[in-house]
Amino acid sequence: MACSLVSGAHAATTDAGQNYPSRALRLIAPSPAGGPSDFAARILAPKLSEYLRQNIVVDNRQSVNGIIATEMVAKAAPDGLTLGIGNLGTHVINLALYKSLPYDPIRDFIAVSQLISNGSALVGNVKLVPRNLKELIAYARANPGKLNIGIAGANGAAGTAIFKSAAGIVLNNIPYKGSAPAEVAVISGEVELVQLSIPVVAGHYKAGRLKVYGIMSPRRSPLLPDVLTIAEQGLPGYEASGNWHGVFVPAKTPDRIVCILHREIVRVFDAPDIREIITNRGSDLIVNTPEQFAAYLKREVPKMRKIMHDAGIVPQ
């Protein structure tokens, strides 16, 4: 299969609606409404529906680490009528967290295209006493197990585990079914800490609803220009990969359908209004080809396994 990465002007030369299965599509998102994967689904669905001339229903199936939604896509009929939003957690990190999954992130899917990516930050409830990362680590070392940290998805589980290992601290993990409930939990004080995507954090931070202890991604964010990375604050080399979101279909989906989908996704993200929404939110656009996406996954899976192993994280 070779689906070229072309501009929207060239992508529109074929009427996709005449060549795509004529039934409503389901786009499964592994997060509740308001979560990062849901954002990717909601920004994609309206224009993709227009270009394919088919209704697209966004189906939010939240679960710990996105396993339920991802399994549903893997086991759906390969007819182009079920699409899924996957991310770094569902298709890379879960392989390092679990000895056994109900799906194989490589074998059971065709990767159509990545869409967007977001950096992440370690944030805390405003009443938490430590004022900066150095004080937070010192407090956690002096009070092992006293602080609770919300775990939102596999990306949060991995980033938190690597942070705890690098800092030499003990935190209590409190799992949530997606970042939206974890966001509410840290603001309300149900947990003291959580890892959240920077676009979600920025508004709360500016309004004084959250403390930000550091950028977990390797680079600072223009949305939080005064916040240092964790690596800059005494943990050199630390980073938690930014969470990306992409489109997957079940394995054995015909090449013709995959290429139509890919072409129309390129059209969607070529649109100036869509690009503006993504940029204003502080996200990065990373549309690529199925071949490029598949090659990326094959590189990242062993890389993440090594990172997790080096941090002392044992698959459960």
C-alpha cells in the first residue's frame, strides 16, 4: 500500500463519497468527552463526514488506559465503517505496562495517519504546600506515600512512573478513566498531583486553579513560557514523550478504503480553520502517511519498553 501525502487541492480530485461504503461511520475515542483523544475525534469528524458524504458518530468509550475502545476497533469488521482514535498510550505504552493485552497494537490495526500531538506537564492542587519542583521532591521524600497522583491513561502511567523513579520518591497512584476526570480530581483536591496535556493545563494555570511544577516533555511550551522543564530543574535527561493521537482501522481493511481515508484526513488538516484551532490550542500537527506511521510505531515500541525497563517498571 502506498498512500501519498498530498495537499488538499490534489486530494480533492476524486469524489470520496462515491467510492466509500455508503453507511454511517463510527469513530471510537478512548477517552470521555473533553479528553485529548476526544478533541482529536471532534475536530476530525465534521469535515471528514462532509468529504466522505457519510455521517460519522463519535463514540466515547472510556476505560483505564484506553483498552476497551482500542479492543473494539481491533475486533470490528474491516469494512471502513469503524475507525478509532489511538494514541501513544494505547499503541505503544500499553505494551510496556501489560504482560497481556486483548489486542496487538501492530498486528491488529492499520495505522492511517497521526494527527496531532501535545506536550504534558506535572500539575498540583493550588493548596499543595511545595512551591516548586525541588520542594515537591523534598516533601515527597520526607513523606513517602503521603501524596496521591492521578493516573490518566497509559501516557500518564508511564510519565508518572518514570518521574517517580528519576526523583526517587513514592506517590500513591489513583487511576482515572481519562484525563478529564483526573483534571477535575486535581482541581478539587481529590488528588494532589496529576500529569495533564499542556493545552488542558494552560487555562487553569493562568486562572490560578492549578500549580504547574514542570514541563514533562523535552521542550518548554509557548503556552506556559515561564514554566521550566523537569529536566531543567534538577532531573537532567528526564522526559515524558508528548502524547500523539492518530487514526487506526482494523487489520485487513482494503487498501482502497485506507487510501481514501488518508486522502480525506489530509484534506481536513489542510484546512486553514482547522490548523488555526490546533495552533491556538498549543498542539502540533503531525499528519503523515500510513507507511510513515507504521514505521514510527515499530521504532517506538522497543524504545518505550527499554525506557520503562530502565525505570524499573515491570509489566503487570
